[in-house]
Amino acid sequence: MSPRLPAAALLGACLLTACGSMAPAYERPAAPVPDRFPLAASAAPADVAAAADMPWQTFFTDARLRRLIDIALQHNRDLRVAVLNIEQARATARVRDADLWPTVNAGLAGSRQPTASGGVSSIYSAGLQVTAYELDLFNRVRSLGDAAAQQLLASAEARKAVQISLIASVATAHLALQADEDALRVTQQTLQTRQDTLRLTKLRFDNGAASMLDLRGAESLQEAARVALAQQTRQRALDENALALLLGQALPVDATATQALSANPALPDVPAGIPSEVLTRRPDVRQAELQLLAANANIAAARAAFFPKITLTGSLGSVSGALSGLFKAGTGAWSFAPQLLLPLFDAGRNQANLAFSVAARDIAVAQYEKAVQTAFREVADALAGRATLQEQLRAQTALMQAEQGRLDLTELRYRNGASSALEVLDAQRSLYAAQLARVQVQGLVQQNAVALYRALGGGWTAAGG
């Protein structure tokens, strides 16, 4: 037998078997990432839950933060748009499903035409009509419905991804606000110390015990503290505004971050797991895969367009030459008009649609692979932070303590005439920088824990998010 079946034989075979799906065989693309995360622990304790299985209410135990997250879940506009996108995709899927069924309309029509004899011929009809219903023998319509269904599932995953990101963003913004509060306290204390130093230096200058250089140095440090205080106050206001935007409403007065970062409950540790399992549980990765499946279904629809299209048109009702006799006995009528159209020449339209669908599928593959790579990097970055930030915090704390000891010793030597005022001012400046740096690292430690939780897919559970 010839390897190339005649078109008639192919058409007959398809008609007899009602041609199955013409979509390419789907196989999940291989994840273009290493088999394990860098800096990940080799094994996790058996009693530690995976991040994707840990509800955010369990991960975040701070009552104030949980309240803020609740508010954001109710009022954030990005999340609201994501939910409405699901409704829009659901409506589109229902439209595609409806295309599988004939549309029945009730119709009333009339026409009047002049006759050769000079009179007028009238015809009136009323009844039920089915117009151009497509028999989906080649699954073109069903493939379009499958694509819409996959897009609906993808929009549901997008909603989960938005919620996960929102929860992490609220937690990060809350921690940033706490860091601002800590920095403000340090700056205010520093400003008070430098004001006291300036008063003492001015008194010594007035009595000839300090030079003009000492006085100007003290004044400079005081004004530098004022500058820093203004900057910290502005940054706190900006972070408040960012948090209010995430909440979707004004920040509650009693929810203002006032406790220190060090007073926060410790966030649970979560295992990194295996990339092949972790990444495919992330909603954004699942969304990318569902969009790939939708692109596959669109290829099937584009291929089906090359085959004959069979449509049915029919009506059942009443026909009369007079409007008053339309529904009388003997006026019943029906019509049935099947039609088969085989594409012969369309100037390459079907071929271009198929090429477009194939290119869209290839784009979806690249987007899926990019989603996997992005997710891998986010987890790897968070793991790098977990591996180093705690050590950085310990070192920064030791540095701050060393600078405090240096200042105490320098002030003692200054009171006994063994150190200059410039040495005291330099020690104050170094201590303030070390204190601010410690606040920043404290914030980074906690924000990194939130980032790892989000990167591993934490923040969404099926039982109510």
C-alpha cells in the first residue's frame, strides 16, 4: 500500500472514527535547572512541613501581621483583579462549551415581492431555526473548548500566585516598617547624644579647654544626625504608604509597627526539597504549564481547519401567504440543509494560522522553562541568604558591641585628657553606623525567611487560602 493515503481514504477514515484529537502529544518539558538547590541542606527533619503545605497562619504567628494579611486578602485590588480574571476565563470557557451544541432560535420573518402580473406576493414564516451548526467530527470546536478550559485553570493558578506574592509582600513591608522604627529610635538616641556632646564641647570651648575645630566637629555630627533623622522619618512614611497600598485601605492606627525587630516571634524553618518537586508545586510554574497545554489545544484546532467542515441548518414552523393564517392548520413546514465545505484555496490562511499556533506553543515552552528557571533562582537566592545572613548578623552585632566599647573607652580617656575630642566624635560616628547596619541586617534575616517561604510556594492552601 502506498504510504500516502488518498485524500478520500483519509477523509473516510476520519469520518468513521470521528477523528480524535489532533493536538501534538504532550510531554512536560525537562526542567532546565540543576537537580538540587545550592546551599540546601541534604535532608530535612521529618517533623518539618514543606512550605507549600504550611498555611500562612502557621508560618506567621505575629497577631498584628496576621491581621494585616487578612485585611490585604479582603481589599487588595491586584488580588481582586486576579479573582475577576477567573470569572472572565470561566465565561469564555462556557462560550466555547456552548459551541458544541446547536443554537435554537425562534424566528418570525416576512417578505413581499412584486409579481409579473402586477400584484404582490407575500410569504410569512414563523418557527424554530438552527443556523450553521457545526458537526465537530474533527474536534476543532472541542479543541478550542479545551484551550479555554486550560486557560481557566491557568487563571486560577495565577490567582494563587498573586495571593502568595501578596502575603509575602505584606509581611516584607511590615518588617520594613519595623526596621524603620528601629532605625528611628537609634537615630533619635544618637541625636540626643550628639546634642549633649555639642553642649559639653561648647562649654569647654567657652572656657578655653576645646578648640574651634572640636566645636565645629561636634556641630557637624549633630547636623548629620538631624539629616539622618529626616531621612529615616521620610523612609518610614514611604514604607507606610507602600503597606497601605498592599492593604487596599488606610493602615489601621493600632496596626502601626512599634515593636522592635528582635521582639518578633521566630519564623519557622522550611526545607528546600528537590527542585523537580518543589518548582512544579509553585502556582506560577503550573500556570505556565497550563498555558502550554492551551497552546497545544490551539494547534489541534488549527489542524482541524484543513479538514471538511460540516454544518447543519434547519427550521421547523409554519409558512403562510397571509399573516393572519400563519398558525392555521395545514401551514406547517420544515427544512433541513446540511452543508460540507472542503478548503481548496484560502491564500494560505489556514497554513498561517497553524504556523501561528505552533509558534505560540514554542513561546509557551520557553515561558514555562523561564518560569522554572526564575523559580529556581528565587529559591537559590533565599537559600544563599539563609546560609549567610545569620553569620552576618552575629558579626554585625559583635562589631556594634566593639564600637560601643571603643566609644566608652574613648570617652573615659577624653575625660582624663588622654584622647582628643575628634577621637570621641569619630567613635560616635562609627557606633551609629554599626547600629544602623545591625538594624538593616536584622530586617534582612527576617525578610529572607519570608522570601524563602514564598519561593517554595508557601502562602496558599486549598482550604481557604
